[in-house]
Amino acid sequence: MDTLQAILLGIVQGITEFLPVSSSGHLQIAKELLGVEIEENLTFDVTLHAATVLSTLVVLWSEVRRLVQGLFSRRFNAEQAYVLKIVLSMIPIGIVGFALKDRIDAMLGAPWILAVVGAMLLLTAALLAFAYYAKPRQKEDISYRDAFIIGIAQACAAMPGLSRSGSTIATGLLLGNKKAAVAQFSFLMVLAPILGETLLEIASGKLTAGVAAGPLLAGFAAAFVTGCLACRFMIETVKQGRLIWFALYCAVAGGICIISYCI
């Protein structure tokens, strides 16, 4: 992998991690276009995820700091309740990660992966469109029940092509939660799973120096910068209710993937 390829993949990861268009699906598409077997470059993959985690912390730093400070209160408060909801939302993805990770990883290398990505992008489009047109009664706060259901949506998004942010945001909106609250919760709830997966990969000893330091740093920088921009953009987009444009994009991208596989 050269530096230009690393930068392009970093940009793809940084943008699609936050936009509801599936980062895993677009990385597979980018892999096909660039001829890079990114599932074999585990070190590079972990580096990109670390960059997007850092970008989330930077954009939502004031909220993260408030939550951390609230955890040390002796009385049960709103911050502790919010963190508990995040922990509750992590349970489904934790179960899927331990039970199905090897199967999902094997799927990424399958010859029919583009067909799977295409189908999941179409499902993402349908979910975003449904959330756009549905008008449920809005609640003041995300409940514990809603947090767990949103967590189930995140677990389902382990499928390549099914957008994590799209699934969690759309599910939260369909449950009647306010747009700004859902966007923030969606981005905060993914921090611990990504960090946990990164630490597990490091502890497994599978990381290798398959990618040179230059491309590795370039990919990290590209993913971090674009991640910061995409995170801010997505929060504002959800507030303004413009998810339908992403639904249209996912529908087109999904159709192209399926057609490409068939021909």
C-alpha cells in the first residue's frame, strides 16, 4: 500500500464512519477500486478506527468531559444515567462481536461480498427513508429501553454495507427521540466498542508491520481530519432532517454494487 492509497482509504473511513452510508461497505468498494486487500492489513484497519475515535472525542469533547465528571458524583445523576444507557446499548454488539466476528471477517473475503454490500446498502436506504417520512411523537429523553433497541440496531450493522450510524440514528428517530439527542448518542455509543475491539486486536498479537510508517501516518491523519468534519456535518444534518439524501445515495450505491457483481 502506498501513501496515496492510504490517504484515500483514510478519507473514505473518516467520512463514512459518521455519514449513514456504511464505512465497511465503502471500504470494500474502495478496496475493489484500488486493489488493496485491506482486510489483510489489520494494523492499518485498527489505525483508521483509532483516528475516527479521536475525531469523535475532539468534536464531542465538552459532552464527554461532562459525562466523565458526572461519573464521580456520589449521587445518581443525569450523567451517570446517560453512561448507563450507553453501557446498555453496548450489550448487543458485544454479543455479536464475540459470537460472530470470525464469520463476519470471513464474509469480507468472500467473492460475493459486493452483492452483500449492495443488498445492505439498499436496506440502509429503506431504513433512512422510513425514518425520514415517519412522524412519531417525540420524547424528551432517550429511555433505557430505547438505548437497548438502538444497541440492537448497532449490532445488526455489523453486516458489511449496513450503516451503523444510519441504523442507530434511524432507529432512534423511529422510537420518537429528538434528532440532536439521537445523533449525539449514536456517536458516543460507538466509542467503547471501537476502543474495545482495537485493544483486543492489539492484545491478540495479530498486528504486523504490513504497512510502512509513512502510509500508516498518512491514513491516520486523513481519517482524523475528515472524521472531524464528517462528525460535525452529520450532527447538523440530523438536526435539520435531511437524511433522505443519504437514502437516495445508498439506494444508488447499492444498486451499482449488485449490478457490478452480476456482470
